[in-house]
Amino acid sequence: MSALAALQLAVRALWRNKMRALLTALGVIIGVAAVITMVAIGAGAQKRIASQLDSMGTNNLTIRSGSSAHGGVRTGVGTTHTLMLADAEALRELPGVVAVAPNVRSSVQARFRGTNWGTSVDGVTPEFFAVRDWPLAEGELFTAREVALAAPVCVIGQTVVKELFGLTPALGETILFKSLACRVVGVLVAKGASAFGSDQDDVIYAPLTTVQRNLLGITYINGIEVQAANRAAAFSIVPEIKKLIRQRHRLRDDQEDDFRIFNRAELAQTAETSAQVFSWLLGSIASVSLLVGGIGIMNIMLVSVTERTREIGIRMALGARRNDILWQFLLEALILSGAGGVIGILAGMGGAAALAKFSEFQVSVTMWSIIMAFGSALLVGVFFGLHPARKASHLRPIEALRYE
Amino acid sequence: MAEPIIRMESVHKYYALDGVRVHALRGIDLNVMPGEFVAIMGPSGSGKSTLMNIIGCLDVPDSGGYWLSGADVTRMNVDELAGLRNRALGFVFQGFNLLARTSAVENVEVPLLYAGVGRVQRRTRARELLQRVGLGERLNHTPNQLSGGQQQRVALARALVNRPALLLADEPTGNLDSATSVEILDLLTELNQKDGVTVLMITHEPDIATRAQRKLVLRDGTLES
């Protein structure tokens, strides 16, 4: 029998029992739609995490001054004063390092006219904004020359703009902290909350030297941000950095590090892995419903084979070979699962679009999930259709003909 | 001398009925020549249906030989038997055995479907046969829209559609009233005499068997002429 004739036969048989066919396919429809919607939620979460990580700089390492031990008293991270600007300069020479941004931190009460706002004033170099991938909304950055001169200028975040200036244009105005007056030369774009929940926009950046000399009166720095060429380099340069700084700080082998290295790439990797696990988890829960849909197909096909035993007997008497009967029933199962798959894909995309519109979920329907879901639906059709079809094709003609 | 269409030599068949082994056919020898019209009679339980199933290649003998147009049926596998039923045999059953909810013309097309005949040819040939049995006006009627006699005509058209060498009729008039029975028997006789179709008919009614050229009686699994 030709493939086309077999297909027509299968479609006609299903058409005779439209309602039953629809209900049988419904299991697959729901299964496929669930897989696509769930994976879309997972992929959406993954995307959201990835974009948050990007805003932190995923190939970055942070070096902070460490703890010290004096006579059994061990102080916390950031309490030693051994990290110097020269250390940062030395790191530039390491292979795999793209940019280095030394910084100092301080907390101050910033004042503008009658208003004041407690925030942090960090001393950085222009490179810092490149490392953080943080553009300006207006104005301009302070220059390397202004850093060298310890110029009284600053760049401010959006939260500071809101709290200190309100509706007044901030550019060109002067902010006072302690005895220092800094002119606002630039306003950064909003960056939002960090992955840890702190407000990244609640900050004032001034030249490193300005904060060191004019605000804090120190010579050391608090930390260095290092941008690596890529994710792999971020991991591989950690021991190099350690070695270099230990050397520069003249630490003996039996002494602990007086600095700490935080690898953001590590964090990024963890976050991405967990997002992926989340995605897989959602997908596999949804797959269970697809499996149940497949069992529904098998159930109905078995009923159908029993009901049509006499038809099978007649067909066999008239010359149908085993494979003709096998394909007739297998094609019915495949059409059910295939059509269920297509409708399920549309329903899943609709469901994902509805979720995106009416809920907080970020969703992303991927081509990959559509192909996977449709492929699984067909596989389910073959897997669960094969048993009833084989059962039909192995009936003995005389018994099938006699069946009432 | 021409080769017989059916040649059977000491065919035996057993089957189990509720765990009891029944010796249904006890050494059947049978020769049917092309163009013959043979009736096999016998009381119920005599093994008529078992014999018919074996002749119709729906079942195989447990021992003995059976050649259909010279081909050794006992050596064939299930798919070869299916091919043989499709090409060499036409069936007419007591209960018509038409596909329900399927039009007359589509019913007649079924054997052609499994013979791999194309769509257009199938339709033409099926129409031709339905016209031949006098149902040219009812091509698209489904079995439940047809009378018993009409249904048996559709079955007859279906049996003939692949131009089989042998037509097997198992109590073809068993479900019909006497007037309709005569019509069907007339049709069978006509097919045998005009078209030279070999007919083997099973019946338990002696007056129906008189239509045949040769009458055989099956009793307790053996043939008497």
C-alpha cells in the first residue's frame, strides 16, 4: 500500500471519531504546551540572571585588602593598609589582564544647599567605568589628568541625583562633604540593584587621589578591580595575582595573605549553573505531562484496536500484510501526537506570551525548546503507538474475522 | 490436462476447543479444475468452515499438502499468504463483512489498495464492478444504507475486483430472504458461466447446492461425493 493511501486511511479513521481524537490529542497538547511554557520561564530567568551578571562585570576579579594578625588578634577584611596604587599598576603587566581599576571607599554625609544625604564617596580612576561597563547619562568623566591633580570633581549615581538634587539639574553644581567641595561633572545612567540587592546607584565617584588626600588623608587603597580577557582567564590569573602581590608585599611563606581575591566569574558561573538547573527542572516536570499524554494515546489506541478487530480481520482477508495494518495504526498514533504537538506549540507560545504580559515572569521561548517538545511528542507517538499497532498487526485473520 | 486450481492431499487440521483437541479435518483430498462450480455441503460441525479457511489461505493445514494454482501454500509465510488472498482469491461471506461507515465504492477498492493500485485506477475499476453487479447507482451508499442483497452484491464486487482465479462463497445466501438469494445465486452462476470464474460455495441447503456442477458432502472431517 502506498504511503499516501495509508495516510488518507489513518486521517479518515480519526475523522470518524473527531471528539475522541481531539481528547486523545489533548494530553499531548497540554504536555507540549507545558514544556514550552516552563522552558520559556526557565530561559527567561536565565536571561535575567545573565543580564544582571553582565551589569556586575562577569569577567572581573576584585582584590580587597585583607586581615592582619597581631598577637593573636585577627582583624576582618579591609583592615590592613598594605594595598597600594603601585600594586594595581604592577597587575597591568600580567597576561590576561585587560584593565585594572584601583579604588578607595569612604562613607560621608554629602550636602547640597539645604539638603544632605548619607552615601559613599569612592575614589576611582576613569578606567573603573570601563571595567564596570557603566556609561554616563550626561556630562563627562573626570580625566586621568584630573586624577593626577587630585581635582575636586565627581561623577554621581542616579540615587544621589534624586536624593540630593531633586528636580534641580545636578551638572555643574557643587557637593560638599566634610571640608571638600566637588563639582559634579557627570551623571551615570541608572544601574539598578546588584545581584545582592544593594543599590548600585547610591554612590559618588571622585578621582582616587582626591578621596585619598583631601577626604581621608591616606596613601593606601581599599581594593582593585581587575578585568580579565575572558571567563577562563578570570580563573587562571588568580594564582598569578596572588603570587605577584605576595612578592610585592614581601610576605614570607609562613605568613597569611594580607589581601583577598573575590572572583566574580566564579559567582557568575554558580548563578548560571543554578539557573540552568532551574530550567531543566521545570522542563522535566513538564515532560511528565507529555508522558502522561502518551499513555493516553496508547490507551485509546488499544481500545480502538479492540473495537476494530473485525475491520482488521476483513482487511487481512482482503490481502493486508502485517506492515499494512501496523502502519495504519501507527500512523493514527503519529498523527494524533504530531497534530497535538503543533497545537501544543501554539498553545505554549500563547501561554508564554500571556505570562510575559500579565505576570512578573520574564519569558523567552527558544527554538530549541520547540524542536525538543515537538520531537518528544512524535517520539511519544511512536513509543506508545507501537504496542497497539503491533497488537493489531499480529491478530490472526480467522479469529479477527470471527470477533463480535 | 490443465493444472487444478485447488489440489489438496490428505489435509488434516486439529484445533483446541476448551482444552479439548478436536480433529476437524481427517484427510481431505480435493481437486477443483478451472471454471468449475463446486458446492460443499455438510451439517454444522462437519468442518466446513475449517476447510474453507484453509482453502482461503486464512489458516494452514497441520499436515498434508495444499497447492493453489500450483503454488505450495504450506510453505508460505503470513505476508505471502496475504498476497495470495489479495491476488488469487475472492471472498464472499455469510455476514457480508463490509467495512462499516465506508461507502460501497471504497469497500470495493480495499483489495486494490493492498495491491498497490493507484487512486484513479482504483476508483474506475471499483465503479466498473459495482455496475457489473447492478449497483452503479449506489456507489456512495454506506452498508447501513443498503439492503442485505445489495450488501452482498457489494461484497461480490469486492471479491472480483482483483480478477481472482477462485471465488470462495461461505453460505452467501445465509442471511438473505429467498428472493434475494435467487438473485445472488443467479449472479454467481452468471459469473461462472459467462466470465469463467471458478466458484467454490459452502452451504447447508440442498436446493442451493443444486446450482453447482459438482456437489461434495463433508461429514465428520472427511469428504464424500
